[in-house]
Amino acid sequence: MDLIDIGANLTHDSFDHDREAVLQRARNAGISQLVVTGASREHSPKALALAQAHPGFLYATAGVHPHHAVEYTDEADAQMRDLHAHAEVVAVGECGLDYFRDFSPRPAQRKAFERQLQIGADTGKPLFLHQRDAHADFMAMMADFDGRLGPAVVHCFTGTREELFDYLDQDWYIGITGWLCDERRGLHLRELVKSIPAGRLMIETDAPYLLPRTVKPQPSHRRNEPMYLAHIVEELARDRGESVETTAAETTASARAFFGLSGIA
């Protein structure tokens, strides 16, 4: 298969001891390209460095996750803009709102999100978005930038039917992870993914998080990694009632167009 993982946190320290082996296993599992998530002032530059070390195979995003919103200073904004001057950085984010954890105060989250939306408006780059338990504020802030932003993907979608259709009504893209495979929390997604148009669906592992619970045998370390994207595609195809080849081809085509990626590295 020719697969693209649109979101993996490969700068996470759990990969420090075997990152190159992880990348080789990803290639062996059909991952032709991968977008490394930058979600903080510390990790966004690391994501760029990884992409530069693996041209054509790895790309990066640059942003500040709402958990880290308190670090979004004027200096942070200048840092993010510098990162976005590099062609390997293909999207703004991970950015958005998270009222579930509230690791940063909500006003700080909204301010950091607004400033990153402005970077999106200024650069025209796609947006790599996070939203959890903040749907109303999230939609209102996106509406403030209506007509000024490039394409957007709501990454790691785990929300409700109402939220899904609000996103699709805006022609935004939807990123599906191994949350789909969680019988405790993800059963509703099994039905919802049938409603996502092929041209708006992309896939991701969010590694090292969200190891699919249906992977057998489960690795003892519980770390997710990009090679399991093939498993997510199989589960997603079954739920959508289509062949694995169809799901793989359509999600890859969407990702390649969304991020402006060239062909297989």
C-alpha cells in the first residue's frame, strides 16, 4: 500500500532510542510519506529538523498545542513564523482549543489559537487543528477568519455527529486515528466514518499515543508507531464498507493534495 500518516509525534522522547528503526518499519508497512507533528516551541523545530534529515519522506507541521498555550509569547509567534519559512513545514499547528484537559487557561488557549490562525491567513498554509470539548468557541474563532484561511483538517477526530457535520459543512478534512479501534470510547466512530466523503478523509496514528486496541498481539511497551497505520486503514475500510485498497488510495490522494506533497519518496 501507499499510505500517508498525516500526524505522528516522532520527536517524542519514547522514540529517541530507535527512531530510525521506527521509520524503517513504517516504510516496510507501506508508509510512503509522513507528517511529523510540531506541537510546542520545543518540538516544532525538532519536527522540522527530522523532515530536513529525510527529504521527501518526512514533512513537518509547526505550532503550539492548546496544552502549551501559555508559552505562546511574541517570541513564540516570531519563532513559528521563522519555521513556516521552510518548505518542509507544510501546515500550521497543531493548534486549537482543549477544554477537556484545560492544561492552559482558556483565555490563553484562545489567544494562542487566534495568533496561529493569523499565521495561517498570512501564509496560506493548511491548518492542522485540535478541538476537544470546545466546539462552540472553536467554530466561532474559525468563523472570524472565514474566507482568509487555506484548507483545514480537524485531526484525531473523536467528536459527535453534530460536530462532524459542522466540519464537513465547512469543507474541512477529518483525520481518523486508532481511537476508532477503542471499544470503550470509539464505537460511535465506527458508524460516523461512513458519512465522511472520500475526498475529505485522511488517516493518522498520532504516535506514540493511541495504539489501536485491536492490534494483536499488543506490544508490551504500549507505544504506538506509524507502522500500525496499515491496521487502522483495514479497520476503517471495513467500517466504511469498502476495500482496503480503496480506502488507502483515497486517503493518500487527499493527504497528498492537502499538504501539497510530491510523489513517493
